[in-house]
Amino acid sequence: MYNVPEGIKDGDLLWIKVTGPSTELSKLNKKAIGEAYVGHSNFKFDRIPTKDEGQIIEERLTNAEVFDSIIEKSTEPEPTKKYLFKLWRELCE
């Protein structure tokens, strides 16, 4: 069962816009939302992605910090990571 939002009448044009992280938006289903909230799926439905938390953090980092982060997050063994850090520092000098 659904409750039609106040003021919406049969024949009205409806445009639903949802914002959020693209990973969450991809989970939304227009038909399911329509049936749950307005009783039909005859409306325009827009998914508007916002910046993901990971993207926001990366934008605040310098290039050197991003590269350090990539090395740190890699699945390489610790000796290889230490070598990459050392090599990276030498290249920056």
C-alpha cells in the first residue's frame, strides 16, 4: 500500500530526483519506488550522483600523498612497499 504525497493528482506530471553516492543510486529501482510512493511508475526519474567520500578525501591530498596512499594500500609484501617508498622519495629529490 502507498500514500500519495499531498497535492499530487491523477494526470500530474511527476519528476523524482534522488541524489547520493553513485554506488547507492545504482541500487534504486524506479518501478519499486513508484509502486511504494505514488502507486505507479509513470514519472521521470533522475539519479544525481554526488561525490563519493573516497573522492573527496583524494582531492584534498597532494600528488605525493596520493602516491604514498597507493603504495600503502597495495597488496605487495612489506619489503616491496618499503622499496617503493624509498624509490619514490629518491625520484622526488
